[in-house]
Amino acid sequence: MNKYKISSTALRLTLLIIGSMIFLGIWLTGFNVVHWLLYVPAIFLTFAAITGICPSLIVTKSIFKES
């Protein structure tokens, strides 16, 4: 699991800001109006910023099987 960790504080802050902007857009549009799929990247980005583990990186590395 260590190979999926984000060590850069600047990158984690960037992910948090982007996730917050998406949540702000959801809030301004209305939580009951937006499609549920819009929550997925916002949650992934916020989770990656808080924990340092990037779910998107795990998914893409498992799909493309890089060596």
C-alpha cells in the first residue's frame, strides 16, 4: 500500500482544494439536483488529501498493470 501513498504536502493540499471546489459547486447547484456520479471524484480527491492514499492511482495502476 506504500506505493500508492502521496508524500508531497503541496499535492495533498492541491487535491483538497480541488475536492472542496467540486463540493462547493455541488452545494451551489443543490445537493438534491446534481447527479450522484459527481460525488465520486469529490470524495476520491478529499480522501486522497486527508489520508495520503490515492484511490484513483490504485484503480488506474490495476487497469493498466504497469511494471
